[in-house]
Amino acid sequence: SNIQWEYQGNQDGGQIHGPYTTQQMQGWIQLGYFVGAQAVKVRSVQPPSDSGDKKKSMTDDLLSDLMDDDDDGGDDKRQEEEQQRGEWKMSDEVDFGKYLLL
């Protein structure tokens, strides 16, 4: 699977670290990190689509611009980036093993 992960540190003012592979995250959890009192917030990160999808999304962007009202739509890019990131969850609640099977 191409899913990667970011985590928000507990002891560095909530700084966001990553992205890391699912294998790395699972390995750290197996070593006892990010569990119990050391659990951190994690979220999935989807890598950018390949060039085949880029053509389609460019067309979609053009169509949505045409169908959009006069609003300049400065938020579009931000929403697109948000969609590539999952919800924050606690690291000891995520079954990283199931992501390895995807």
C-alpha cells in the first residue's frame, strides 16, 4: 500500500512528523513506542496521484471552475490537500497490520 503516516508529537509542542511508511509505524509500535502513555495522534497521508490521474483532475478542476460562481476559489487547493490526509486517531487504536495487506 502507498499509504504513509504522520504523527503529532507529545513532547515537542505538537509538532507534526513524517510521513513514514506503514512498516515503520508498525515496527515502532512492536518495539513499544506510540502505545499506552506514549500514544500519539496519527493520520494517514495519501501520496499524490500518478500522472494518469493528473490529467483527469485537471479536467475536473477546469469543469469545477466553469461551474463555480464568481468566487475565486482560493480554498480549492487547501481542500484538495486536506482530502489526502485522514482523520487524527490515537496510534494505539490504529491496526497498521491491515494497511500492509492493502
